[in-house]
Amino acid sequence: MMHPMQILQAALNGQPAPRIPIFCNLLDQGARELGMSQAEYYSRGEHVACGQLAMRDRYGYDNLWSLFYVGREAELLGCQEILFADDGTPNVADYFLRTAADIEQFTIPDDITRHPLWQEIAHCLAILRREARGRFPICAYLTASTTLPALLMGMDKWLELALTGPFTLRDQLLAKCSDFFRKQIAAYRAAGADVLLYSTPFGAASFVGMRRFRQFSLPWMQRDLAPGGIDGVVYYCGTAPFNAVIPEVMQQLGITAHYLSPQDDLAVAKSIIGARGLTCGVIDDIQMIAWSPQQTRQEVARLCRIGMVGGHFLLGTGVMPLAVPEANIRAYLEAAFTYGAWS
């Protein structure tokens, strides 16, 4: 019997497998599973690892996450406050780059792995790696250099700087963020992450336009990924649809695995990627909050019917809000194992 890592490799390579890979990104649910507040849960790498293992054991899907919350990257760079809420995802509460002088004086640590908060991430990964024993893909979340400033100064201020300048200051900040990205992806690889989700809405033409994607986003993405290459990297733009950029991402960056937006036309993505890479179809888990289990199953069936043509397909979720009912989580997974079987 093939284990999930082997099933993922089969999907990547177009080889036979009993079913498609099935990802279910249950993150904040881990705190609830362990009976902890979010602040307590995310304070220790051991808690996050245990929460991830407990959720995977409960539902039986394929992947494990080393992600605490996206704002963790900001904390590694100087953010002093995270807003925790038991009914939502933790968010940055301290945008510490407030002035041009802040940006000019901002520095990237020589060794991010010495930061106490990184050591908790590393501890989480060590536990996941030990327990997974190579059977389950371990995922890491990395924010691209063009998006990271939004976590450091707020999206409104970052968009103003990115679009109107001063551009020398913008590029100074981007270079620092790219340097951080390079250090972070190397650290995740060394710590044992298998799947490296490269996340940026600035990588979607639907967000920035095709001209700005080519002139602004693409060169910085090339810089981010140049030192370590693209092994294990998955392209992701959050909820922003990005079918339009997939040909250039494959050609210019070499990334062949694409974790789509629920808003993307899956059939179009499959026609672009084909057998050259992995198409990851994503169910709309915001809609899952209000759907019935039957509606959830019908959407899984639809995605599998389209995505499994020609193989090279993975079915996944987005952020899976805490408000998604238990019945719909189970309906998603039961349908995925049923409709995602090859025989």
C-alpha cells in the first residue's frame, strides 16, 4: 500500500497510484483540538506539532503543516504584538515600519535560526519529521519578498510605496525582504520541510495586472528563488486567481506545481499545465461555511471530474476557517477519497 508521500510523488511524476493526493489545511483547529487558547497553542512548537498530528489522525488526509500563522514572519523581523482571537486567524497588530527612516534602519538577522521564535518552528518540524517518518508531506508557508512588506507596514502603506515610491526606498525594502526569504527557505529545507508554499498575491495578474507582474513581481520572484532553486516549491497566490501567469511562471521560474485559487477555472489550468506539472484544485472553503454536506460532496465530485483528466492532480483546501462545520470537513474528505480514487 502506498503512503501519502508516495502518492504525492506519483501525482507529481504522472505515475500510477490508488488515488490522488488529498490536502486539508486545518491550522487554527489544532488549538481547539488540544483545548488551548490560540496564544497558548502557538507559543510552543510542540503544541503546533501535536495539533497537526491530532488533526491528521482524526480526519486521515495526507499533509502536515509547520505553519504557526503568517504573522510569524513579521515577528522574526521585529513585530512585537500579534492579535489572537479564538474565532479567527492570528493577525499582526504591530506594523513596525512606520517611516522612511524605519525602512532604512531595518536589518535582516544574519542567522534567523538563532531567533527563539524560529527555534519553536524548528522544534515543530523536528517532531513532525520524527512522527511522519517520510510517510506524510510536511508543508511550510513562505511569504514572497513582494508581499512580506504588507506584514511589516500594513497593506495600504505598502501598496502606496510599491506603486508610487519613492522607488529607491521601495527597492531597498524589497532587497531586505528577499534576503530574508532566501534565509528562511534555506532554513525550512534544512529543517525537513518537503512542500514549500511560495505565497504572493503580487504573483497574480488579477491583482497587479500583467504588465506590473512582468516588470515588478517576476524579477523579485527570480531573486527570491535563485540561490536554492525550486525543488519542492509550490506557486500560490492566496485567493487571487492566477491562471493567466502560469505559462510565464513555468517558463521564467521553472515552478511546475500550482496551488490554484478557488476562483480559477480548473479546466483552463489543466489545459495550461497538462502533464508538465501538478495542478492543485482548491475547494472554496469560504463557501463551505454555508454549504450543506451534500453541496460540499457535489463540489468535490466536480473538481475531481475535471482535475483528474490526464493525472497530475491534487485536491486541496484553502485556509479552512474555524467556522467550517465538522460535517462539511468530513463530507469533503469522504468525497475526496471516493471521487479521487483511480480505480
